[in-house]
Amino acid sequence: MMKELATAALVAGGACAADAAGAALPLAQEWDKTFSKSDKVEYCKAIFKNRFGIALAADVYKPKNAAGRLAAIAVSGPFGAVKEQCSGLYAQTLAERGFLTLAFDPSYTGESGGEPRNVASPDINTEDFSAAVDYLVCRDDVDPEKIGILGICGWGGLALNAAANDTRVKATVASTMYDMHRVTANGYFDKEDSKEARMEKRRALNAQRTADAKSGVFARAGGVPDIVPEGAPDFVKRYHAYYKTPRGYHPRSLNSNAGWNTTSALSLLNTPILAYAGEIESAVMVLHGEKAHSRYFGETAFKKLAGGNKELVIVPGADHTDLYDGGGKNVIPFDRIEAFYRKNLK
């Protein structure tokens, strides 16, 4: 198995060429991103496998005319998005700044493999980050001692979970992060944090599991609504303004369309992901907008961290989705992010 993994990773080594196993995944060859293509980087497709044998589709961004072994960063998120959205934008921008970057679709989503489709798993999705590290350490244009990860929204929490477990990760950025266990188990702002509320969710989710088993079809939870309901929270309006408009819509994005399989919430409900965040020895930046509804996730996570190599960065005036793509205000602090990685990937 290890030989198979290494072989899959090595195929796309020095040259920017897709893995020879690419025929197993139908990958779009046209530029279908929600952001413009940069003329400062080389771009290609890649495929690698995680330790569950799931083939993951990724985009590799490399600075043009780069030589030698580069520091590298694996990027994913937000939760329910695809690499053609925010993660690709972050990856391309950091490649413009000198890093080799990898934006990947998590298992069961986007162009990545895995059946059934549209499934979330704290364990498998944490593993996806480590599988990306496997891919990067096998490239002959990457310095294996200079690898970082970056998670956006729900993948921010999963990136911290991966950093707690994978000592090869030297620096982690969690941008506008969610703790997907906490929001599933406790509700927004912990308003459903009770045994009774969780048991009610379990009953409903397991009833849906029975219905799915009988029908052979997985019910979907629904993505961002096509029309914002009257009285919806402000953050729902902001999600709509990103996922449901030309700004961020993508046909493979779960949030832009029918959402996750409903029963994915069972594993999120039952599996805390930040239990060992306090044991992360490598560098971490937690990045949040001042006005983000999700800010409490990042600040709580930051309190769990220990050591002098941890940073909490609050972006003045920014909300949650502003840190997806800049929100038209160019508020993503890429200078600060670049400086963090340069300091800690050396």
C-alpha cells in the first residue's frame, strides 16, 4: 500500500504533470475557477490517494521560473466548497509569492473520488490533509522539511486537527474557521448545547439513515438557499452573496447546490476535532474577520493552543465571507500570511 501511495505521488514530481492515474477521475481541463488565472504561476492538475484508498483531485500552483526545492502549502475549504473557489484563490496567490501550493477537493466531493458522494467525515477529511502532505513530500521540487497547510472555514478546524496529528506539518493557517463538531453538536453560538437537543438530532438523523437505507438514495441537507428567507441571519445573506451569485457559484460546490448528505452530520455530531489542539508544537495562525459570526470558533480554538509560535489575527471590519475572496475589499491579509509561512517554513 505504501508503495502504491508513493508511486501515485511521485508521478507528478518535478514536472507539472497530472498523475498517470488521472484516467480514473474525470478532471476538467478548462479553467473553470471563480477567480482569474495568474500569469505569474504554472498550473496543472494532480491526483493522489489518501490512506483509505480514495483518489483526491488537486490543482498545483508553482511560481514561474522557480528553481530548486520550494516550501509548499496544501490548501482546502471552505466546508462544502471546491478547489475552484476560495482554496484555489489562496493557493494561486501564495504561489505568486513564491510557494508551491496544492488546492485539493476533499474526499467524496468535487472532482475527488469516494462513494457515496457528498459525505463529510472528521477522520477521513483530516486524513485528506495528511495525504496532501504525502503528495508534497514526494515531489522533487518540494523541500519536505518546509510544508504547511491552510484550511478555510470548516477546513480551518480540520487543519488544526491535522496539525495536532501530523508532525510533518510545520505551519498551519486556519482562516475564518468553523469547528464543525461544535456547531453540529451545540448549534450556532452554543444555543443547543444540551443532552436533550443532541438526542433529538440523533433521533432525526438516524430516522433519516433508515429512510436512506430503505430507499437506496441519500437525502441531501440542502446548500445555501436559492432565495434568502425573510428574517434570515445576516451571515446567511452573506453566504448567499458568495455561493449563489457569479462571485462564487460553482456547479460542483455543495454549498452552491444541494448540499451534503444529511446523515453526514452524525459523524460531525459524535467526533470532537480539537481535543489535542493544545499539543500542537508547530506554528499556527488563526485568522478571523472582526465582524465574522464565526469568530468565536477561532478565538476558542486559539485559547487551546500553547507556545510562542501561535498567532491570532483579527481583520478589522471583515466578516466571515470577506476572507473567502476579499469580499471586493481586498481584506485577506496575504502579506501577513506570507510572512508567517516564511518565518516558520525555513
